[in-house]
Amino acid sequence: MTPSPPRARSAVESAVEARALTAGMTLREKVGQLNQRLLGWQCVERVGGRWRTTPTLHEEVERWGGLGALYGLFRADAWSGRDWNNGVRPEERAEVAEMVVAEVRSASRHGIGPLLVEEAPHGHQALGAGLLPVNLAVGATWDEGLYAEAAAAVASGLRADGVHLALVSALDLLRDPRWGRAEECYGEVPALAAAMTSAVVTGMQGGGRSRLLDGSGVGIVLKHFAAQGEGVGGRNGHSAQIGSRDLQELHLPAALAGVAAGAVGIMAAYNDIDGVPCVANAPLLTGLLRDGWGFDGIVMADGLAVDRIVEQVGSPLSAAATALRSGVDLSLWDRSFARLEEAVALRPDLERVVDRACERVLAVKGQLGLLPGAPRPAPAAERARETAVLSQWIATRSVVLLPGTGEDRAREALPVRGPGEWVVTGPRAHDVEAMLGDYVPPLAEEERVSIAAALVAESLGSEASFAAVDADDVSALAAATGVVVVLGGSSHRPYGAAFADNGASAGQTAADCGEGVDLSSPTLPDGQVEMLSRVRRAAGGPVVAVVLAGRPYVLSEVARLADVILLAFYPGPHGGRAVADLVLGRTQPVGRLPVTMPSAPGAIPVRADERLGAGDVYRDVAEPVLWPVGAGGGYGRVDGVQVTALRRADVVVVELEGHVAEGEWPAEELAHVRALRRGGHAWPRAELVAWRRIRAAQGTRFREHLEIPLRDVFLPPAELAPLARATTDLVVTLGSARVTLTLADEA
């Protein structure tokens, strides 16, 4: 009989053992399990060609008789100062991780290892690790299955490196394009954010946390909880001035989906809700998250978030006690949380709360094989090549084709076919970093492929060739068959830049997106529209604008000047090849907007699900929406769309029929349904309740249906106003077709 392979402990087994271990620990040991004060890259150094731990780690481990967690051991970027010359290389990471874990285990009376925690908002922020396009690009795919595959591949790489917990942006909703962290959101649609959050948890941890049990995945800490995207004025970490209804309808669905999928960690955000900081919000972190939803993992504070409330509550001890009582289990870099021993001396009843938090941290460690006697699972298989393939496919499927000067001109411009000599130019044509987004390591030289380089290389041997030229080369622009102009922003932070104490950008920066880079006006960087105007005047053929973005820019002038636009939300390290494939017609654009694109800076924010729309409000902006959620086109075209809806038992079935135009290209469209539910006390919002990718061959008819639960179609009786009847407008969009069906509840 073949013995079963070793496995980590289940959640139940881990909780039992955690309780027993906690009972035998000193107060100092318990408080040590709740701390994550150190910057991991400062805890190891290379000496004589070999890595060793530093006195920084030795002193912390000796102080606590162990260690709760260590952040950023492998982080490589401008803030950490780690690069390819002094950072931990891919082939070294597993050994370095084992060295650190072994040292901490040996210092612990109980043989407890530390949680190694790494940033992975869209791939691991480490040298040579697998990177994905940013979340805003993931949202533009509307394909949670593809995302789950990519997340699974990233998790395999993390676990092979010895990592236990991945910090993953998932819970933020893009409510204001001025916010610098817009790129970390899946978009503005709560249902889409919930679907993607569920996908990333399932991909990284496996269904039922199965990948934790077999050692092939990592635990996930979802950030940021809650309503961080609602910061007033798009200002990072500022007040979320919303009521309980908007909090529940907009910002909680993703978190609930993540908890339901089994996430082992939730990160409490910087912002306050109605004046109460999230790290001090017991109704949120305990009443809702644990008591209401049954969350059984750990709550980690965002970096220095506990220390930030010292000014509010008056002292470090009060800040630590407040966060602990509210539901924070594990701090991040905070000094105040390390003083919980002093707080317990003043308030002995706090030790029970320390015990509870310690049990939660140890229970997660048990599920990851870090408690004494736990079997060590076989090392996870590295899936770097699979990650790269999936990353490029997400990039390809996330690019959104948007109209410029007219549909006919757009069809003439793309895809580039037939004999011709095209040119590529623009401020981002050769800029690799502009495709990556925030929270990324420096790329290896062989990975650096810009859009210009990809177009030139991929067009070799084709009838249509590409050459890179300067935007001021008027004669080259005039002689070219057509011009691709690469515009947009960047979240790149160079080595030597200034940083805040939590790693966010500080002071002036060339970046126009990313953490700490909020803008008062979400427009393209200075001079880009003027440059595009000069190119338009000089060009003898069609002009294609490729826009790299980490936020919804105001692109009204770009739409006026370019014949067609390819909008690429930071597409990642393989974005150059992805854009080249789309331009050259090797595949077609299928991305669709996960956000509303505003038409004017002064009209923001505008959103698809506002209770009262912004149209015909501003006297100086007739239509504040340039393109709505779901907008985008492809090279194939759907025509003759017909929509019907009928009620069957506890669902409403929406039937979609249409045909695909004859020609070279099949069609792939996004069908999405919004429900405007009337009859209640609150103004209704047009909530997205269903969507589906529809694929059909050219020259064929298709018939698809979507089933929508009645609970998502009609208001429940308890929410109806007196004498009101529940009615709903279902707004169905498929390609250029938009149909509104009005239904009445028969109950």
C-alpha cells in the first residue's frame, strides 16, 4: 500500500493546536507572534557569495523568542534598493527562505516558524518572478477563469520560493479616476470585482484551501478592507464619506466573495469610514467580518496603519489596544503594536484578546506547515513559463479598441494588412516600465521588450513593415503608410526616488499613477496631446493611438485626433508583444471597459451605477461620459441583436440572438445586463447582475442565454415602499445594441 503524501494541517486541526500552543506561551512570545515590524530585505545579506542573516533579524528573534511574520524578504524595487546586483536571485530564494525559517524555528521554544509575506498585487515583486498585467487590465478581460489560471501559476512560483502569504490587491473599487491606486482595482463594478476576487483566491489557495494542504499554493491576504477606493477627492487613505447602504452595495461584495472562497487573510485599510479608521473599526473587523461572515483567518493592518492612529487616540499603547480590540491580529511595521506587553500590564483583561489574536496567527501557520511537527510538503513546481504565457494572454485580451475619428477610418487603420511602411513613435514607444504598473521589480534585460521593439521585430517578413521614428520627423510621418503613436502614463519609480515611510511615492515624481500619486486632473501627461496633434497634421495615412494607462484618463482630444485607439491598462512585461499582435492582426481586440471613461476633468467622477446620472447636468459639458462600462470593439462584428426575457421559477432568463457579419474575423462580444430595481425607499442604481463572453464564427447566427436569480432582479418585499409594486428595467447591452426590458414582479 502506497503511503499518503504528507500534508499540512486543516483549518480545524490547526485551530486546535494553536489553542494548545498559545496556552503554553509567555505573554512576550504571544505578542511576538502578532508583530511584523521588520523589512525583510534588511534581514539578509550576501557575504563572500553566500547569503546570511543579519543582526537586525537576530535581535528581533531573540527579543520575542520567535517571530510572527517577516515582510518583503525578496522585495526588489526602488524603495527596497534591491536590484539584480544586490537582490536575492530566483535560484537563491528557496534556500534563503529556508535559512530564515530555520533560524526562527530554532529560536522558538515551541519550534514555530515565521510567516514569510510578500507583495503580489499582480505577480511577485521579486527579481525574475512572474508578473501579470495590473488588476485594471484583468478587469478589462471580463474573464475570471483565465485570471484564476494565472493566479494559480503565480502562487506556484511563490510557494516554490518558500513564501507563505501573498498580499494581493482585490477589494478596492475604482470610484474616482484621480486616485493613484486606480490600477489596483478590477474596475468600478462591484459584481466584477467580486468575481475576480473569488477567482484569485481560488487560484492561489485552491478550492477549500486545497493548495495549502498539498503545499502547492500560498495563503492570500486580500487588501484593502474596506472602501479605500471611496477616499474623498480620490485622495489615498482619506475619509470614505458614505452611508451603510453604499458601503454594503459597493464595497463589501468583493470582500464577502473572498471570504466565501476561503481567503486566510484580510488587510485592514488606511482610510476611515464615517470617521472611524478601519484598523479601529470593531463593527467592521469583528461584527461584520467575523461574526457576520464567519471569517476564520487573520486580519493584518496595512503598513504603519496602527501607528497612524496614535495622533487620534493619544498614545502608542492606546493605538495598539484599540486596534487589537477592534480585530487586528497582525501588524505591519508598526512600533505601537510591539508594546502590547505594556498595554496588558495596565489592562490585564487585554491578555485574553492577545491570546485570541495569537491563536488566529498560529492557526494560519498550521495550515502552512509552520507549527512544530508539521510535515513539510514537497516543494511546489515552478511554473514560470506558464505564468509568462498566461500573462501575455491576459495582456492581449485586456486591450480595448475604442473609436477615434469614425468607424470607417478605424476599419481602414486596423488591423495593419497589405504592403506598406508604417512607423511607430511617441513618448512611450520605447518605454518598457510604462507597461508594468506599480509594485514591480526591475526586469532582466532579456525581458525588456517595448511596443516599438515588438512592432519592428514582429513585422519582419510581413508585407507591412514598421520602423521607429521621432515624433518630430515630419517627412517620415508624411511618407509612412500609417503611424502608431504610443502615449500614456507610468507608475515607474526610479532608484533614488523619494518615498514615504510606507513605500509610497513622496514629493515630486515623474510617475503619474501608483500609490501616493493622486492627481487633481486625470489627463495625459503634459505635452502628449500637443504632440499627437502635430503627428496628426504631419501624417499622410491613418493614425493609431496606443494609450498606456493606470487610470481612466480623459481621452476626448485623443479620440478627436486619432483614427482609432487601443487602450491598454498597464499590460505587464509582455504588453509589447500583445499590442504588436493586435496591431498586426494576429489576433483581435476583445477587451471591454471595466470603468467609465470621463469626457472632461471637471465632470469626474462619473460611474455607470450612479443613482442619478450625470448627463445633462453640467452646462459646460453636455455629455460627461466619453465611453461607458462595457465599451470596446473588435475586428469581427455582431449584427441583428434581439433580446427577450422570461421568468422561470426563481430565475429570469435573458435570451440573446444575433448574427456575425461575413468576413475574415469571428466575433467575440461581451453581453452584460444591468438591473434598475424600482419600488423601494432608496433611489435605485443600475446594478450589473450578469455578463457573458459570446463567441461566434463569421457568417453564423448565435443564440445564448443568461440566467439571473430573481433576488438580483426584483427588490425584496421588505424594501418596498408602501403600496409600491416591484418593477425592474433590465438593460441588456451586446456590442452596439442596447435593449431595455421592463419586468414586474408577479409575487
